[in-house]
Amino acid sequence: MKVEHRQVGTVDVLTPIGALTEEDSESFCDALLDRVRSGNPRVVISMQDVPYLDSIALEGLLTAADELTERATDCKLVGVPPTCREIFELTGLAERFRFFKDVQDAVKSYL
Amino acid sequence: MRTTDLIMTLLLPWFPIILGVGVGGRLLGKTRGFGLGMLCAVFWMFLVHASVGPVIWGDPWTVMATLAGLAAIVAMGGWAGQSPEKEAAAELEPVGAESLPNRQANERDDHCERISTAIDRFEEWLENHSAHGDPWPAFDEFIRMTLGDCCGATHVKPYRLVDEGGELKPLGESDPSTEAKHLSARKGIVGHVVTTGRCYLAGDTTQGELITQLAEEWQEPMAWCFAVREGPHKIGVVIAGQLNVAPEGSRSLLRAMERLISRFWCALRETHRRRAAAHDDPISGAYIREAFFRTADQSLRESYRQGEPVALAVVALEKLREINDSGHWEVADELVREVSGILRRKIRVDDQLGRFDGSRFMILLRRVDSELASLIIAQIMSQLTELCANTKRWGASVVVRCGVAGSGTASPDLRTLVSKALTQCRRARMGDAQVASDLQASGELIEATL
């Protein structure tokens, strides 16, 4: 699993590729929280290449969401596949995130 | 005999007879017209013989007039039988083209062929889909394809009748939790078809103006609509937006297809009912233990093949037996039904639900580890606890507990996973907790106050 990082304007776009489980989840969470805790809290996570995620990844996303909420913004997820979306719905955590179809829409939401 | 007498005696009776033969020939056709002409000619001979007597045969003019009369009557019958419409049709018909009876016979053969194809196709389809958990979406597709191929019907929409025949639900929409807006089965042209059981066919003038007007007022174009019956009861409706065959020439085919679709529908219902009775628990609708182990084992192998984590939860309804023992077993059954409904609504389509025994359910959750499964279970438990709180009035307070075991990295088989989940469930009971998971350290249980 690798996490791609690119900048669209002032927004950081993180793209994990592969299932987020165990060590992969931990490294992804570290990368995510690094971005969130940096000076720029404008972060978009593109999930289209994540077939499923485990509790560690979900926990990391929740931590990121909480920290972003404290800084008056949201944790923005893009292209979440149905299998991952089900997890957010089933655990009742979907309302803690904002979901977008594509990166452009998510980036525009910061404008 | 004078010439005037001869005319009066022989020729005047010709005219009513020749007129009668002409009209008869017109109605009966050419061959029968000739036959009628010959009969009438014999009758005319009898009249002449009776009025003039055998003396006429001595006079050559009388003989000639008699023979001419005979020929004229017979010819008139044959000529009148060849009607102008038929003549015109015969002229227009190219050389070697089939005659009308032949064409009708060919059409009948063609219709029989189509019906026979539909039956063969259904038998094959049923063989391939009878083991499927939910064959209705595929049957919806089958109806569209069959009516399209056999009757040229397009924009076909099959509906099942729900809510005691009050509403129509698309046949392909099988998920009970879907809350899509359903059509009323009591209004408009569909209400007429469902109530009377008569089909609607666009262009059929025998149906009356009111029916045509109702069909025109329907929300979408409608060319054909018929009710699906199981015995005297209506169980569904099929609507076709367009029909690419002429209704007047295909009425018998359309009627046969209506009956055939009803038969197919009933056969599938029966097959599905029998299959469900063999695999599903009649009260909860969940898999019986044997069926659960079979299907969950397949899901587990599939998950391991794709490297997905899996969790198994055992949900126990403690003290359910006390309700049964107090004689309120129908309350216990209702509780089991409602618990099963909640579990079914909360899990995903590829998760598996089974009834382990009288008071325990098993759930195989795919693509989740123990911790995520515990979060999902916590959502479910809050609803189950609320439901079971109502049982106090029946003299027993049913308590819901759950044990969760995850596959982790060891990929254990299903029996091991179930044993682990049962152990966790026991641990929850011993610690008076609602949920126990194999990830939690001993003593660290989710308390009853979630």
C-alpha cells in the first residue's frame, strides 16, 4: 500500500492505494495526521482505490475528523467505494465526514 | 302452348330462383354456390314439370328454354360466389402466394412455435435460477425478454401486488427495506385490470370508451396490461408500453402469453417457497444452522481468498425460554421475528445471517475486523435492547448479549470462529456485559449501558 500526495491549489490531496488494514492503516493514519496537524488543515482524502478499511484506519480518520472540526473544517472523503461507505453507515459514523464524488468538487468546497 | 304462356310458365319462375341462388352463392362462396345452383335448378325442373307436364319435351323450343334456365341457375350460383372483394384479392395476390386459410394456418404454427419456445426457455431458466436466493430480479428480466421476443412487447414492467393487493411493487425490487413509492393497484386502468382480471389491449374496440380513456390517463404509454393470477387470486400485473404486433391478428397469442406468464410466475413462487422452507427458519426467515454453515463457509473462503478480514457475531436472547414456558410462545415468536428483521436490515447483502438455535443468531460480517464488528454490533444492540425491554410485561425480561470474534491474521475456519464467538458470548454473560469481543482484554467488556 502506498499513499500518494499532491497539491491542488492550497489543498492537500492524499490518495491511499490498496486496502487499509493493520500496518498499512497505521502508516496511512500517520501520513494523514501529519497533514492535518501541519499549518494547512485543508485536506482531501481520495478513497477510490481503497477496497476496504479496518478499525485502525477508521479510528485514524475519526481522529483527523475531530481535529479538523476543532479547526472549523471537515474531513472530506472523495470517491468512497460502496464497501467502505457501508462501514461508515453501519457504524453510524458517516455523519462525521463529508463525502464527494470527485476531487474537484471537494477542492471547490474549500473556496 | 303459346309463346306468351311458355314465357309466363317457364321463364317467370326463373327470376326469384335465380335471385335466391345469387344471394345464396354470395354468402356461401363459389363451390357451394354452384351446389346451391344445381339444387335450385332441379327444384325449378320440378316446378316446370308440375305446371306444364311431360308435353314440353315434345317441343324443341321448350326443351332449349328449360336447359338454358338450368344452366343459368347453376352459373348464377357459381358466379355470385366469386365476390368482387375475393376477386380483387385474387388479382392482387402474387402468383405462388399462400391463400388466406394457409396464411392463417401458418400464423397458428408460428404462434405455437413461440409459445413452445417460451416454455422451453422458462424450463431452462428455472433450472439455472431455482437455487438463487432471490430469483425475482432475474425473473423480471425473463418476463421482459420473453414478451419482447414472443409478442414484440417493449417497455415491459412487471409488478407484484403487495399490501393485500392495494399496491404495486416492481418485481425486480426485492429488498424489503426499500421504501420506494409504490403505485396504487386500486386506481385507473391498473385498478380495473386487477379488480376484474380482464386484460387491457390498446386498439380493442370491444373494451369501451371508458377503459380506453382510463388507459390514456395512465402515467405512461400503455399498449397491453394484464393481471397475473394464482388460482382465483391476483398476485401481479404486467404492463407493456408498446406492442409490435397487430392486436386483431394476435389476440389468441397474447391471451396464451398472459396465461403462460401466470403459470411461470406461480411455478417460480412454488419453487422458491419450497427452497426457502428447506433452507430458512420459518419464524425468523434466517438460514437454519445447516444452511448457514454451508453459505457462510463459502463467504468465508471467498473473503480469505481476497485477503479481507471477517468477523462472526453470536447474538443471544437470554430468558426467551421463560416467555415460552409461561405460555406466551406467540410473543416469543414475534420477538424472534422482530430481532431477525432488525439484524437483516442492519447487515449488508453479502453478510450472512443464521439461527443457531432457539434463542441465538449468528452473523458473518465480511470486510470488518473485531473492532469494527463491535461498533456495528453496538448499533444493532441499542435497537435490540429497546425491543427486548418491552418483554417485561410478559413476566420475563429478555436480555440480549453478543459475542464477537474476528478472523485476525490466522484465517481460522468457520467452526473455530463460531466457537470463539460463543465463548465471547458466554464471557459477556459471566461479566454481565452486552458485548464481548476477542480483541478486549479479560474484564474489559462493553457495559450494559451502551
